[in-house]
Amino acid sequence: PSVCERVLPRVAAGELVAGFGLTEPDAGSDLGMVATRAEKHGSRWRIRGAKTFISNAGVADLYTLLARTSGELGDGGKGSLTMFLVRGDAKGLSTRRFEVTSPHPIGDVLLEDVEVPDEERIGAVGGGLEVALGTLGRFRTSVAAAANGFARRALDESLVRTSTRQQFGKPLAAFQGLAFDLAEMDTRLRAAELLVEEAADTVDRGERAVEEVARAKLFSTENASWVCDRAVQHFGGLGVVRGSIVEQLWRDVRALRIYEGTSEIQKLILSRALVARAAGK
């Protein structure tokens, strides 16, 4: 069986925790700048480099890790990058955790001549960019769905707050300005949910879903930030009390506009596709 067939069922069953080793200090949106290098020695690969902003750093049982197997920095990555499965307890691998606004296990993954057998290479040599982009397509859809979950909870909290909080002898929801807020929050959230459904359905059918995923990721994460911000406003002073639900939502949702491709990258993907279609390409 392939490395994916051996490992994925255990990841899906929750028996193994995985991390995605893509980002580097000088390689964020531009994967052509990946500097971590893998060199072949007989039937094994030796990997040296550093990854950063890796979720589950320090707790992952394994990492899918992108490394350069040929070419030079800035070459775009096509044909020069390869994906590997690296065990979390591999000799030469160390991690360094750091804190972010939305607390969760994240940090650096450092590799000092980490050896990986060739059978734990994922895909073809030089095919790593395609593997990474395909993975990001699925991740971006799940990030968009998560953003909608944040927004849904924020809207639910706002509905309770504005229906029960009395000012000037009536509930906040009786004031037109706040009532219009609730209507817009609901409408925008439903639009975001439909975009995620479209993206997920396209991915599930095995079709090319670059545009659908970019739209879902862009709109859902940007909208969730707006919805959570409105919820904070509806709670007034309580909305900025550290640890309150809407404060946590507002703080935690911010990172989703960056993770798995920034909003700006999604706009770039979409605009290029639109211009190419208009030109008949």
C-alpha cells in the first residue's frame, strides 16, 4: 500500500495527529521560495531546513512537508518541489512553539538532516507543488466553513443579546439600526454558506474548483470578521471584556483571513481567472 493508504485511515480515525509543513520564514504565499532542501542518498532522502507557522507543531505524529529537490529559489516551484511524510519523532526534527492571537498549537519545525525513506515520499519527485495546491484547495474550503461557524455563533449571541437587553424601555432589537444589522448579518452569512456548499460540492465531484474555493474562502472569512465585529458592538462594553464569547470570536476569527492563503491571494486567483476567461483563454 502507498504511504497515503497506510496513514490516512489512522488520521481520519483520530489515531494520528498531522501537521502541514508548507510555510517558511521567506516562503509564505510564494511557494517558489521554499528553501528546505531534500537530497537523495540511496533509498533515503535527507532533509534540512525550517518551517514556520505550522499548526500542531510539537504535537503532530507526522508532517506532510514540502521540500526542494531541484531548481533554485524563486523558480515558481513547478517541477522542483516534492512532498514528503516526516514522522514527528524523527531524529533531527525539533519544534519551537509560539503564541498567536488565537491560541492553538503552532510553531516552527526545524529539520537537521532528517532522513526519510523514499517510500514515504508523497507523489512524484518534482510534483510537490501540485500536491500542495490540491491540499490547499480542500483546506481553504474547510477554513471557509469554520469562518461561517464563527459567524453563526456570533449572530446567535447577538440575537439573544439584542432581544433581551433593554434600553430606553425596549429591547435593542426594536431599534431599527440594530435590527438592520441582524438582517444583514443573516443575509451575508447565508450567502457565505452557499459559497462553501458550492466549493465543497465541486471538490467532491473531483472537478477543478480553484475559483469556487477562492470565492468561498475570501467571502466567508472576510464576512465572519465583519459579523463578529458587529456582535462585539451589540454587546457594548461587555463585548470587549477579555474572555467573553463575542470577544473570543472576534479575536479568534481574525487569523482565518490569513491561514491557507490570504484574502489578497484569493483575489489574485479570482481576478486572473476572470481576465483569462474574458480573453477566451
